[in-house]
Amino acid sequence: MDLAENIQSMLDDFAFLGDWEERYMHVIDMGKQLESLPDALKVEANKVKGCVSQVWLITSYDADKNTLIFKGDSDAHIVKGLVAIVLEIYSQRSPLDITKMDAEPILNQLGLAEHLSPQRSNGLRAMIGRIQAEASARL
Amino acid sequence: MGFNVEDIRAQFPILSRKINDKPLAYLDNAASAQKPLAVINALKDQMGTSFANVHRGLHTMANETTEAYEGARTKVAKFLGAPKPDNIVFTRGATEALNLAAYGLAHTIEAGDEIILSQMEHHSNIVPWHFLRERKGAVLKFVPVLDNGELDLDALKSMLSSKTKIVSLVHMSNVLGTINPIADIAPWVKAVGAVFVVDGTQAAVHMPINVVDLGVDFFCMTGHKLYGPTGIGALYGNAEMLEILLPFNGGGEMIEDVFESHVTYNDPPHKFEAGTPPILEAIGLGAAIDWYSQFDPKDVHQHEMAVYYHALDGLRDINSFKLIGDAPNKGSVLSFNLEGAHAHDVAQILDKYGIAVRAGQHCTQPLMTRLGIHSTARASFGIYNTLDEAERLVAGVKKAAHFLS
């Protein structure tokens, strides 16, 4: 599957970055640019389990376009940046496309997988797992 | 013996490790400390030269291992200033020691009896008492923590009454570093006839302990924060209290005789040590105490606080830096937050510079709630930390503040 334009553009942005400091700065910036969820939505039901910091994820379905729209947030900057990346990868795609999409090679290409502690990546995995479950339920 | 931090560091093989291509600065000692060669070799030697199960053995190695195991009990007793080795029950750690105290005292509690804890307790000194609330109808009361991280002693005094059956307090806070005046509190607790339990997990590592002078009934400690192995700790109990305490593990070793109709029990401390104990871990703890006891506790304290204040002075230059816990009497625990940043972010960035700190709630949710914060980053200094490491921490936190601002 060809990568969507927004994912390719994200990969291109990272390709210019050097050491981990620049990558982290960029991830943190992506998090800062991600619109925060209103406090009313930061409830237990929207919390992603298995993250050391708090992560929230909400899903809506656009029936006309047959796409799932994800929004997310975190109270930690680095994790919020990772949420932004995950949303770039998965949001506004059809349930079928989502179930076919493997985020791991993309995260590897971003040079982030190795920088994530196991607990953090578990959180990321939990987030992706939740997105995949939502998509499967729509198939 | 004189105090030379470079000589001490040379005895910890792990400290020469690189993390992310940077020299390791291990500042997570309040969570667990690294092990000197004396401890590593004690475990190796015991396993390599003489090992068997302890007690009632009739062969040479069983006797040797029993001597080493019981020798470790004697060392713990001496280290804590306990009158006799029999005052020391080996446990898996401080958590199990606190659970044993709570479980073993449950039969003395009736509905409505009060148990006094504080807002700065670790969950391991809260949850076992919640069991008594759930199962026995005990009422838990929490002594407030003042804004600077001190215990509100006036509040504690006013909470004590004839309804108070148990007071269980931390000696040194794992988050705030606050050292509570246990010896001053003990007579107040005795005056209402309550049992005084002290969580000495951090205190035992950072100051000389004498349980008799402190006037406590129970004192809990753990080995792995004292440069010893994991899986071993101790509950000190005075002789009278160990007679009242009921065991919570049944099995071999803890009995005198077993019949179909009833059981008679061994004497303390063996009554509380069912099954094969953590033999090697106990011997390792004994080795850690031997190793640690070569230093003057005053030298250790002075050194750790010099590193603490060196770090604190540098960190105070950072605008967004906020110290959590500023009690006048405190140990070398430096909890902090950067305004607008999450402690997890700070810890993760520090790790990239080879600096190990902890971030989160540190198993103290009621304290976080009291302070109105979600988490802290925590640097905790031990015997082998250096002024240079304090400077690296400051530089790393400055970087993190820059990234996260």
C-alpha cells in the first residue's frame, strides 16, 4: 500500500533531523501543535490503559466518507507528540485501510521506536490496539 | 574508615556502565540501590562453596549455611540496635514487614478502633491498614502534611486518643525526604496505649537507627535499598509485641508440633518464617550491612547532603523548577517538577543523558492529592554519588526545561 501523502510528508520532515535531541524536539513540537481535548472528554472511558502517563483517545465515524476520525491527548509532552504521530497514521482513513496499516515500520523509519522505553511503547501499542479494535468493529 | 567517594565507586562494577553512550549517573537510589562487590561476592561465595537448607540439618553444609543465615539476623539486629537477634523477623522486604505487622495485629482490632497514618505514607504503609478497615471496621486517620513537607505534629497530637490502637508512620519520606521525629512521637503514642509501627525503608539507609532509643514497637526495613539483594527485608518487633503478633504464613519451620486436632507454634522469630526462607538474600543483606557499617553514618549523611545541596543550588536557577519537600530535617531525596512539563518527560530526557531518575507518583497517591500535583521527578542520592553527577543532573534538567518550555 502506498503511504498516504501526510505520512510521507511526516517521514520527509524527520529525514532532515539528526540526533535524538532534534527528533525529540520535533516530536514535542508535534505534540504542542496537536489540539488539546477539552477536559470534559478526558474521562476514564476515553483513557488508554497501559500508559505510564495519561493518554486519552476518542473516535468518531464519518458515515458519508466511511472514515474513522481519531482525536487524542496526553498530559506528557513527548507522549502527546507520539499521539500526534499515531493520529497522522490512522485518523481519517477507512476501517479497512486502518486494519491493513502497520505503524511499526513507520515508527522505525521515524527513528523513534528505539528511543521509547518499553513502558512508553506499551502505551503506544495500547493506543494502536484500541484504534485497530475500533476499525475492526466497523468492518 | 575514611570517606573517599572514588574508592567507594570502584567497588560498584555497575557504575562504570554507559547508558546511551554517556556514563551512568544513577540517581534512583530511593527506589533501589546498586550492589558493591562485597555483596556480589558474598552471594557467589555462598553458592559456590557452602549451600544447603537451613535449620535442623545434620550435615556440615546445612550447619554452615544455618550459621551464615542466623549470623545475618544478628547483623540486622545490631544494625537496628535491637536487643536480641530474636527481635528480627526476616521478610521479603519492607512491604511484607508492614503487611505482617498489620495482619498479625488484626485480631487486636475491633470495629471503630482508630489507626493513625500520615498523608506522606507509601502505599505499602496504607493498603495493609485499609485491609483492617475493610475486614475489621477500623477507622483510618491521616496526619496532615504541611506545605513544606513536614508532618503536622500538633494535628497528630490532637488525633491521638483512647480509640487509637495503632500508629504507623514513615521515618523518612520516599518523596519529600522529610525525616519525622520518631523518638519525640513515640511517648505520645505510648501515652494512649497504642502500638507504634515505623516504616524505616528509607531511614535505615541514611541515618543510624536504634529501635530501642526510638521507642518503637515495630520497625520495617528492606535490603535492596541498603546496597543488598532484593527479596529480603526485616521486621523488628519488641519481645512483647512479637508474642501478640499472629503469623500469616503457615507451614514448615514455624511450628513446634502439628497434630490432626491442633498446632503448637515455634517461638518468634521463626514462628513468622514459614517455609524455606530467602537464605542467600539474607546472607547478602548481612554482607551489605557489614560493608555499609565500615563507614561512619555521619560521613555518609554529610556526603549525600553535599551532593543534594549542590544539585539543588544549580536547579534553583531554572525558572520553571519547583522543589517538592523542603523540610528543615530531610535526607537526600530531591523531588521536583518543571512548571508546564510532565515528570515523565523530564525523566525520559534525562535518561538520554545517562541520568537515571524516577518519575511518577512514587506509590504515594494520597500525598500527591494533598500537594495538588499529579507526579514528581525524583533524584535520590546514595553513598556513591558525586558532585559531578549533581552537576550533570542540573545540566540535564536545564536541557529538559529548554525542550519542554
